[in-house]
Amino acid sequence: MTYRASNDPPHGTVGAPRVEAARAKLTACNVDVFYGEKHAIKDVSLDIGRNEVTALIGPSGCGKSTFMRCLNRMNDIIDICRVTGTITLDGEDIYDPKIDVVHLRARVGMVFQKPNPFPKSIFENVAYGPRIHGLASGKAGLEEIVLTSLKRAGLLEEVKDRLHAPGTSLSGGQQQRLCIARAIAVSPQVILMDEPCSALDPIATARIEELIDELQHNFTIVIVTHSMQQAARVSQRTAFFHLGELIECGMTEQIFTNPLHRLTQGYLTGRFG
Amino acid sequence: MGTLFCDRVRAIAGVVFQVVLGIVKDAVRQGSTRLFMRMHVLMLIAVLVLVSVFAFGIGHSRAEAMTCPRHSLPQYHGQCAALATFLPGLVVVALWGALESPFALILALDRLAETPLSPLAAAEGHFLTAEIQALAAGHGSRKDPALMMAAQHYAELRQTGFVLMAVLAVGASLGGWALAWRRLTPACRARNSIEHALKIFMILCATLAVLTTVGIVVSLVFESWRFFNHVSLMDFLFGLEWSPQMAIRADQVGASGAFGAVPLFAGTLLIAGIAMMVAVPVGLFTAIYTAEYAAPRFRALVKPLLEILAGIPTVVYGFFAALTVAPFLRDTGAALGVAISSESALAAGGVMGIMIIPFVSSLADDVMIAVPKALREGSLGLGATRSETIRHVVLPAALPGIVGGILLAASRAIGETMIVVMAAGLSAKLTANPFTAVTTVTVQIVTLLVGDQEFDSPKTLAAFALGLVLFVATLFLNVIALQVVRRYRQQYD
Ligand SMILES: Nc1ncnc2c1ncn2[C@@H]1O[C@H](COP(=O)(O)OP(=O)(O)OP(=O)(O)O)[C@@H](O)[C@H]1O
Ligand SMILES: [Mg+2]
């Protein structure tokens, strides 16, 4: 039994890769990505619903990060990378030559797979985005933004006495939370998180998951994760990738209880990947 | 493998033997004592090498033959045995090389003292040693019989000394070998010994570099001290007039030279400053372009091209500055109503700036490329533009390397001589006007030392004092550079 969306049926994908047009924040249509000769993403069509959490799962190397990086055009930086197809944000084609990439990335923020704090102080790391976008009014405003961002990322308690220590002096997990704080400080509309909890202990992970729950009321979130429990806990919809193809997409509950595709079943029951 | 190895050792031994034979034949044919002596030493060392090669081969195969578990691989045992054989012999040769010639001379001079000297020879005591050595080598000019005798005695002493030493050296080698033989047990930590020997060797290399520096500094300080016996330190460091030409007769003009070095320092700073004003911005922006904006293929093309700039001989820059740039500046100045002399600090500094661009651009480019891509992505992912990313993330992260490049360029600019000689003139004028001729410390060192000079006149000694100042200045620059680099390392690593 396969369900296909009425508009633009993506062949190969089972489940419900589309949501109602009004609820779609990001829409990807027939996206292909090539790294030189390598075909990393194959004809993927997928909607990201507004104010909900979409989890991307799949075995390592299947193209989750690659697809995610298409959503804020981070792939532009890689010389050999070529993207075809269309992706729209609120109905606006983000690969349109007229679009301002910088502005796009301010709206679609990203937390990277590996923590990458700047060689600056903890405070400056978080203040970086608000500063370049002129979001804060005055010194007090900036401090306010920095402190709330750190607090929401669950890092404030640990660093409040050493805000001016270098960001690189934090532990791996703290650095990851610093990067999350840095991303939410610019209040993007969409937050892309590439395995945000891979370096975190269960307590910090719980804090991040709480944050995601909290953010989803105002933001749209896409999260890549290798933890099925996490995907089940935080996301409303789940998309399963395999070898560059979007195999199955649907409501998280349905995917985890009753997967349609045998690859999805295999992955979820741990038979491969 | 053991037999194969032994074969190789035998082949090497054969080659060495051939070489030794050749040397002996040569030495016999040449006949000259000095050459013979030197050949002897070479031959002796060749013999030591030969013995060590044998020691290696035998140690190796003995270790290979061991049945019980051994601590180190056979090759380490072999190396250990070879070292134990070669080093004692080498030490003996080195000691002899350092001590025998003076010792034999003393004995020969003693002999000379016993015989009645001709009065001429007695008058010039310190020439005698050289004369004796020359006579012993068979090309002395003075056929004074007493000297001849001393020379002969000297040559004989050296011959016997050499034979003695050769026996000692080979004996020491064989002794070392015997010791190594006894130590060659499975438990012997040959691998650790070799590690230790390598460490000591490297320490010796490092010491050599440090000692050279110390030697240079000591000689600079010593000669400068002699200079400051003639001219007071205050006059030198703060005097405003530089005219080192001392008159031969006391009643001539400028009878006593003036050694106020301030105009030289000012000239050096002026020219190096102009050069840095050209090189730093151009170099930095070039580096930013090649590292951040240019396509990889363009970068691969442009970078080596730029580095050629540093490889052009400075004398070429010199005549470029003197024959092309300086006249051009003078004419432009004339057109604009500014007096620019045809030898100007501007021409020299500008051309020097072009020359040192690659020091800045190439190093800065390398460190910027080395800034992790993840940092750039982090910044771009927050919606920063490229130039914001460069300014706020890449440049601060690359700062230590950039500062290093700039300081390297600065010390190059301060030390540069040829361009200044050709394009900025020799007149030591105290001025901050870049349109006039000035001179620098290095140029004055050259002019003080060229030509026939008395070696202990203040004029010559002044060169050492200037050299010392230059050395201290560059040292100071390096210390600052290290400080800057360390500060940022601490903060960001
Ligand atoms: N910069 C690049 N250049 C060339 N190939 C790349 C590049 N980045 C990714 N790829 C290739 O694209 C494919 C998808 O990579 P991607 O990073 O999207 O995987 P992923 O699903 O995020 O894996 P993981 O779970 O391990 O992070 C991989 O086969 C990878 O080798
Ligand atoms: Mg990934």
C-alpha cells in the first residue's frame, strides 16, 4: 500500500513526502546533488512543515548532511558541488540568482555536525551573528541576547563566570551547545541541526531536546540524527534516506510503528546501516 | 637474509678497499708531505669505516642467529656495534687533529731556541711558526739553516705522531668493538642505545648552530668594544652627524671623523618603513584574494609567479630602482612641482617593498588556507558575507602567521643593502623627507669595509658597532614577533 501526494508524485519515495501547501515552510522538488561525478542526492522531493520538527535518518554516507546543506545553500561553498532541482522557502525559490544568499542563511540557520566555535571568546562567539546583522540595540541588548541564547542552549550555568574565556577551551559537548546558542542568537526562521547531540551526554541531550520542543512553536526545525529514540522523541515527521535516495517519509509515529518500505523496516530494526 | 646481508657487507668492504688503495697510490705518487698527511688521515678514517662496516655485518648476523627472544631487531645490534667501533677511533683522530700541530710546533721551536739564531729571525718571532710550517711542507722561501733544521724536526715529529695516533685510533676502535661484542646479548637494549646516540647527534647539531651564533655575537661585541674605546657610546647612539672619513693629516678638514649613527638609523627606518607601507597592504590583499576568492587553479598559477619576485637578485632591483623608478619619480615630481632628487628614499623603499611582497603574501596565504574550513562555514552559515567572515574569523585565526610574515619582511627590509646603495645614495643626512637621498646602516657597513683599510682604525671598527646595533634591532623584532604569536596561540588553541 503506497500513498502518493497528488502534486508532483516523486517516484521511488513511499509515504507522504508532501504536506498541505499552506503548511510547507520549505519545499524541495526533484533535487539532485553531484560532487563532481558522484551523484550524492538522487531526485529527492520533500516538504518541511512549518513549526514542526522533521528528522532525517539513514545510514552513514547516505546524503543527509548533503541534503540539509542544500536548504541554506551551504553547498555553494564547495567548488565541485552542483545542485539541480528547485527548493523554495515560503514559496520563494532559494536558488534564484536574484536571491541574497547571505540573507537566506540568516533566515535558515545551521548547526554543523562537528562543533566549530570561532577562535574568539564564548561571549563573542554568540554575539557574532547579532552583531553582523545589527540585531541588538546597544551593549545591554547584545548582552541580553547572548545570555538568553546561552541559557536556552543549556550552557549558561557552566560558563557564566568565564564568558570571556576562549570558546575553543570548552569541552566538545560544550562547544556543540555553544554552536547551538550561536545559531539561535540570530533568530532564524528555520534551524538545521546536523547531529547536534552526537557529542553530548544524556543530560545535555535532554536539554537540547527540550530546547527543540520549545523552539518548534516559533521555528521550523530539521534535525539529522543517528539515534532512533531521539528522532521518535523530538520529531513530528521523519524522512529516511538511503544511498542518496529518499526512501520513505511520513509521520514519525507511523514510520516507527508501521514502516512501509522494507529498507526502512530493515534500518529501524537494525538489520543494516 | 643473513647470508645476503653478509654478501652486501663484503661488496661494500671491497669498494672501500679499492678506494683506500687508490688513496695510498695517489699519496705515494704525490709525495708532498702535507698532502701525504691529509691523505693519511682520510685513509685512517676509511680504515675505521671499513672496520665498522665489518662490525655492523657481524653484529647483525650474530643478533640474527640468536634463538631466545631478543630485545632489539638485528639491525639495531649491528648499528650499535658499528657505532661502538667507529666513534672511539674518530675521537682519537679528532683529538690528534686538534692537538698535534701546535704540540709539534712547540717542540720544534724549542729545538730552534737551542741553536743560535740569526738576528733577523729572532726579530720576528711570531713569523717563525708560519715559516717553519711552510718549510716543512716544502715551499718555504727562507733557507736559514736553523729554520731548516727546525722544520725538518717538525716534519719528523708529525710523522711519528701520526703513526702513533693511527695505532691508537685503530686500537681504540678494536677495543670498542670488543666491548660491543661482549654486550651483544639478547637482553642488550640496542634499540634504545641507538635512540640515545641519535639524540646526542642532534643535540650536537643544534649546539653547532647556537655556538656559531654565540661566536658571531662575541666577536661583534668585542670589536664594538674596541670601537667604543675610540668613540663614546653616547656619541655613537645619539650623535647627529656621520662622517667616518678620517683625514690622513691632522690639519685637513674633518680631521676627526664623526660617528653619530642617528642619521643612519633614521635612514634605515625611513626606507624600511616605505618598503613596509608598500609590501604589507599589497601583500595582505593579494593573500586574501588568492586564499579566499581565487579559483584553486588561478591560485596555483599566481602564487609561484609572485614568489619569483623574492628570487630576483637584489642587484637587478637595484638598477631597476636607480635607472627606471628614480628618474620616473623625479620627472613626475618636477611635473607636480615637488623636488624629488634622483636618488631618493622613495625609489629605494618602493622597489624594496615590491621585492618583499611575497614574504607577506605567501606566508599569509599559507596560514589563511590552513584556517579550518569549518570555521568559515560556521560564519557563512550565520549569514555573514565573505568579507565579514574574512575580517572577523579568518584573519584573527591566521594572525600569528601573518605577523610572522610581516616581521620576516621587515627584517629583510632592514638588512637590504644593494637596492639602497644603487638608488638611495650614500649621503648620511638626517631627514624624514622621502624625496631626498638617505643612507642606511647596512650601506655604511659596506662602505666602511670596502677598499684597503687598517683593521683597527675607528672607521673599520665602526662597522662592527653598526653590525651590533643591527643585530640587536632584528633580535628585538624577533622577540616581539614571538610574543605576539605566543599571545594568540594561548588564546586560541
Ligand atoms: N565535499 C564533498 N566532496 C565529495 N564528496 C562528498 C563531499 N561531502 C560528502 N560527499 C559524499 O556524499 C555522500 C553523502 O555524504 P553526507 O555527508 O551527506 O552523508 P551523511 O548522510 O551526512 O553521513 P553521516 O551520517 O556519516 O554524516 C557521501 O558518499 C560522501 O562521500
Ligand atoms: Mg552527516
